[in-house]
Amino acid sequence: MFHPLLQKEVRIPSEVAALFHINEVTVLDWIKRGTIQAYRIGARWYIAQDEVSRVFAEMTTPFSATK
């Protein structure tokens, strides 16, 4: 959804949880730990689609072996 105040495409934690096939509590924990950047407006959290894409790319990038 497009959030007019943030002027960005955003997702709410339950949508991010569904995308990653994880529990919403895990997404809220990521926000708390700083793993994913989110904006709080009132009682709701919003996560920019760009941020969701960044985290997804980090999680799906294979680790390279170093010698």
C-alpha cells in the first residue's frame, strides 16, 4: 500500500511475515533489534517496500566460502 504520510510503498508487519513465511512476532523482533527499519505512526508499524526487498536479498544471498 502507498502511505501518504511516508510517501512510500509500505507493508505492515503481518504482510512481511506472510512474505517470509514467519510469525509476525518475529518481524516485530527484527524491528526491535534493528534488523529491519520501520516507521511507527500511532500504534502501527510500517516497513518500506525497499527495506523488505533489501532484507529479502540479504537472506537469499548465499554465503561465499573464504579461504
